[in-house]
Amino acid sequence: MKPSDFDALRQGMVRRQLAKRGVQDERVLAAMAKVPRHLFVPSQSRSEAYEDCPLSIGHGQTISQPYMVASMTEALALNRKDRVLEVGTGSGYQTAVLAELVDKVYTVERIKTLSDSARVVLDSLGLSERVGMRVGDGTSGWADMAPFDAILVTAGAPGVPSPLLAQLSPGGCLVIPVGAKQMQRIEIHRRDLSGELTKESSTSCRFVNLVGRHGWPKGE
Ligand code: SAH
């Protein structure tokens, strides 16, 4: 496929899978119209990169469905100056979308190989200056870089990891899939300016497991 074929498929993805389904934030739509998702999937899956589904990225992990990326990003209501933490770098695709929207994204991945290949793609797109990457257990957040205006968890958790709430700024928002291993609901946690937390539950979804000290135990 030629680069222009991928461009056409990507514009179709934005119209049909995102805008038509209710994603309204123009900045999110523009970011997803720009980021070449096909570069974040294994080469044998490139032709499927703009379809409405998650795809395998190896190590039992997946790149999230475009609609989930769009709606979770929209829920964060980002401003350019926001400091953002992502837990679960995976392919780096969601990281790239965030880096189109804010000046600084911090992202944590527990599988080094995935983090390394995400870094190569982010580098090739000129985004790595805006992205801080770390290999480790993101359920403990990234204390040295906290607090964050927005935290996005892209793996399914049994509950909200308490360190993530602790690292959320007043006025900040945490978006995370919470529930059973096979099925979760997106939860949106907001901390208001007086420090009070509120929770809203959104659509059901199916993410790979968040494995770590404040997530699912390893190897179960
Ligand atoms: N945002 C990614 C989604 C990848 S799937 C993308 O756009 O491709 C979720 C990722 O979370 C997997 O790569 C998995 O290894 C990672 N993960 C699971 N538990 C984690 C943890 N405790 N800390 C950091 N990453 C974790």
C-alpha cells in the first residue's frame, strides 16, 4: 500500500468510526487524522490498521481500538499545557495522539521490548522530545514527575490504583478501565479544585490486564 492509501483509510476511520459515533472534540479528531496508526502495528497487520478493532502487538498485548483511544482522550479534555501520564505505552500510538495535544506526556510500560519499539516510532515521527518514557510498574504512577493534570490508563484494572489518585492535580482527570479481567467499564475520576473526588462510569470495554502492585497479580 502507498502512503496516500493509508491517508485515505485514516480519514475514513476518523469520519466513520469516530465523528459519526459521537466523538466531537475537533482537536482529538485532528490528532487522530494526523498520527499514522499503521506505523504502530506489526508490518503484517498494516493493511488492517484503520479498521474498527484492537490489533495484536505481540507479548499478548494489543493496540487499542481507535474509538476507545478517541473517547478516552476526549474525556480528558486536555489543554496544551497539561502534564499527562499514560500507564501502558504498548505500541506508543495513544502516546503519539496525546503528544499531538499537549506539550509533555509521561508514559510507563512494564514490557521493555514494547517500550523500546514505541520509542523508535515516536522518534521517527519527531515526537520523542515531548514524551518521557519509563519501563516499570505504572500502577505506582511516576512519583518524580507528579502531579499530573490528566492520567490515562490503557489496561484494565481491578480497581483504581491509589497512587494514581494521589498523583492527580486539583482540577485533574483520571480515565481508567475498571472491572473484571474479561470486561470493564471506563471510569472517569475528577479531582475538583478543593481536592474532592467524583466518579463517573462510562461505556463498557475490554482491555488487556493492568498487571502490577496496584493492579492484577502477575501470572494469574
Ligand atoms: N496505549 C497502548 C495500549 C497497549 S495495551 C497502545 O496504544 O498501544 C496496554 C499496555 O499496558 C500493554 O502494553 C501492557 O504491557 C501494559 N501494562 C500492563 N500493566 C502495566 C503496568 N502495571 N505498568 C505499565 N504498563 C502496563
